[in-house]
Amino acid sequence: MNMLLLIEQILNGLQFGVMLFLMAAGLTLIFGVMGLINLAHGSLYMIGAFAAAAVAGWTGNFLLALIASMAAAAMIGALIELSVIRRLYDRDHLEQVLATFAMILIFSEGTRWVFGSFPLFLNIPDYLKGTVTLPGGIEYSLYRLTIIGIGLAVAVGLFLLISKTRVGMRIRAGENDREMIGALGVDISVLYTLVFALGAALAGLSGALVGAIQSVEVGMGEPVLILAFVVIVIGGIGSIKGALAGAVLVGLTDTLGRTMLPVVFGSFMDPSSATTVGSALASMLIYILMAGVLIFKPTGLFGGS
């Protein structure tokens, strides 16, 4: 593998990691503040993608489609928090898992009923098509670079929100001692709805951004949700910087593993077998990474910080 291809795959891994961060950041906020296991988070990712595809098809405006993805996911997220989720806070995790799994089925069938069973396609706008020349003569997709930029901007924005604002102070306090901030006069139910809507909006944005790279289809959120759980376990539950670090590690590990392992095995195996074995092992790498982190840091890289 030459150096240019390696750098391109590193950038692909970074883009994949940033997409996972947008999913995992909302998920870790919800779990860290509310103590809620939300399996329906992947459905909010799917809703954002479908909302973006629909609005882009109606208006032809990609920026408006991104806004619509966040608004739709946030509104649906707030609605389910008000109607279903807040009934689960005092229940055990098994009941939370069963209830949010039921919501996956409801959202999947509802989306299929509204949009049909066939995939939708979200086109990259003309001003984001093509490639840019990076230092060293590397040609890389402008749209993927834009995803990286948006993800890093969101990470900075979330860090400032959590660490520098009154709302962030309440979120951090709610994570540490929800009874105390309730006793101090903070409306904990409003705080929970706000956090849930924020996490849903980030998931919707992630779905919309990825929808322009792959097709938008029912059930697209569940595989990403699994990876998002891996990310927050590696990074540490409730930590935004942990979510970013874990997402980048998972993105790079998965992308480089799928690229490099077939090449490594190809040096002493026939090409077809090397591709099969390499791809199989590559799919295991992120779980090996998670196990390795938990052996040395059971709370994750930034757990409890």
C-alpha cells in the first residue's frame, strides 16, 4: 500500500469516526444524564436521513435538508421523551431495553408506511462535489472533508455548551446528582426533554450527512447504533471528549483494518482467501479494541472525567 492511499484511508477513517461521534455524543448524553438505555436512538438517525431526503427532493436545497433532519429528529425525540421515555426513568434497564426496542419496530414500520420500502437517495449539492488537493498532492472528496469539518465544529460546540454555559452546568449537575438539582429548583423534566431532543438532533444530522454517501433506507440506523454503543464504552459513558476519542479510534480501526488486513494476508495467501479472512478479522477489530480498553480502563478512556 503506497503512502497516498494510506493517508486517504486515514481520512476515510476520520470521516467515519466523526459520523459515529455525532451518533455517540447524543447517546452518551442521554445515558450519562438520564441513566437511560435508548435502543431507539438509531431510529432517530434514520428519521433524520429520511427527512433530509424528502426535503431535498421537494426543495433542492441541501442546507435546508440538513436543518430539516435536525428539526424532525429533535421534534420526534422530544415527543417520545414526553410520551414514553419519561415513564421509564425509574424502571430497570431491562424494561428500558424492551420499550425502546418496541419503538424501533414502530418507527421502522411507520417509516416504511410513509416512504415505502424502496431506498431514497440524497444527492450531494454541486458546490460540495468533486475533490480538493491536499498537501502532498492528495486528491480527496470535498464532501467527506465537509463532514469532518462539521463533526469537529459540533464537538467544539458541545464542549463549550457543556463546560461554559448555565445549561451545561445543569446538565453536568443532573449527571452527578439529579435529586439535588431538583431540590434547588431546576425543572428536571424540562432538562431531560432538552437533553433528549439535543441528542436526537445530532443523530438526525448524522443520518442526513451519511445519506448523501449511501442510500437512505429503513433499518439503516441499527448497525450504526451498535457501533455508537462501542464508542461510548471505549470513550467513557457521559463524556463528550470520550465520545470523540472513541469514535475516532473506532473509525480508524475499522477503516484501516478493512483496507490493510487483506493486503497483509495476501502476502502469503491466495487473493480470494486473503480478502475473506482479512474482512472477517477486520470486523472483529473494533470489539478487540473495546476489550483491550476495558481491561486497562474499565470505565473507558475518559470515564468519570
